[in-house]
Amino acid sequence: MGIRFLVAIGLALALLLVGTASSQGMGDRRSVTGPSVVSEKTIIPDYLSPYSAGQPEWDPYGPGGYSGSYSLQIDPQDPVSRGLSIKDDVGVPNQLYLQRGSELITDGGVLLGEPYTLWARVAGKGSLLLYDRNSLVLNQGYVAPGWYRITGAYADFLGAHIYRFSSAGRASNNLSLLVDSGGYPTSHSLAGRVLDESGKGLRGARVILSNNEGGRFSTTTDAAGYYGFDVAAGVYLINAELGGYSFAPTTASVWAGVVSAAKPLVGHPISPGYL
């Protein structure tokens, strides 16, 4: 009995050891696995997609592309012949600058509603695509190497612009432009100003705002010629009325979530014979 009992205990211990080894992958090939495979998502750094880097929560352009309040024009010009000098050396073949006074800079500011001029130095032949953040604002089919002046822009909303262009497969430097409110009222969704030909604000001018849905609003300018409306996002037609002056209507885009600005309405004196 003692020998049988010891044999039985020995067999039980042997089976227990075999089972432990199998659970650790030592005696059963089915339990042997390689290292875990973890799928990795490719992340594109911001510097490889500069037009979406730092994008604010609101997007005044919207997902469908840019449809701003102005159209840009580009023409070959030499900044030196116009008495301009480069203040900021960017060190890349394609260069983009903001004109402020007699200097070309890469980081500056303008006032709300103020027009401004950009300058591009193109290093190679090809199309020129100008972006403001991730929105295409100018598509010039073909340009030759040289300097170009870009006009027609104005500060149509309160916030920041980041311009950059690509041409001949090369990207330019970033141009940062911050729009300041200046004297414009910022408690309205749309602000503007009525001026005379000398640039002085016209007090007491009646400003009329309308859209293609039948909406019509009016207000009066303050002592400095400023006015403001609280209206929904959309495109509006704006005109002004003031005795002794004539005005040409203009359009303005009102963006959701920001203070938008219309182009200044300039009053031209009416000759007494036409009154």
C-alpha cells in the first residue's frame, strides 16, 4: 500500500508540473505568441500643414472655401522703384511681405476696415496660389520669376490672418497680420465708417443695410463717422445718404462669431447745379 500511495502521489505531481508548463507556453505550441502588434496612426505635424496650424475655433471662411468681401489683383511691380525696402529677411526663395509705410515686413498689423498691400517675390515659373490660413484667396494661373504687388485686400474682420503662397512647387514664408479694432465699435456684428474725400468721418449720415431676403436696416453715424449693426451672418448691400453728398453702394460679408467690417463709404460732394 505504501509503494502504491507514493507512486500515485508522484504521478499527480508530474501531471501538475506539465500543466503549469503548458500554461506558460513551454509545452504547448498553441500558447506561444509573438509580440503584440499595435496599429499606429500617422500624425502630420502642424509645420507640414501650415494653413491649418493654429486655426481658431471659429472659422470666418467656412468649410466651403473663401468668399470674402474683396477680390485681389496681382501685377508685376518692383518695390525698389517705389522706394520700398525689405525690413525682414526671410531667407527662402519665395518671399511674401506686408507693406507698411516704406517697409516690407513679415509680421505686422492693420486697423479694421483698412486696405493693405502684399508683395510677393517669386523664384520660379508656374502658378501662384495664395492662402489665408487654409483658404485659397488668389489663384494666378501663371507667373514668371520676379516681384509682384497684390492689392485689393482690406481688413474685413477683427482677428488674425496668416498668408502664405506656393509657386513652382515651393512654399513661401508665413506672413502674420493682426487686425486691430482702431476706432471701430466692437459691440456689433458689423461695423463701418462713412468718410468724405479727405478721409474725415461724416457725422449724421444715414446708413442703409439690405440683403436679398428682403431685410432692410438703417442707422446713423456718430461724430467720427462710425456706425454698427447687429445682424446675422450673410452678405449685405450697404449705402449711405447725407445732404450734399453722393455715395456708391458696396457689399460686406458678416462672419459668425467675429466683428466684421464693411469698406468705408466715401461721400463725394454734389455740385449745386445737380441738387
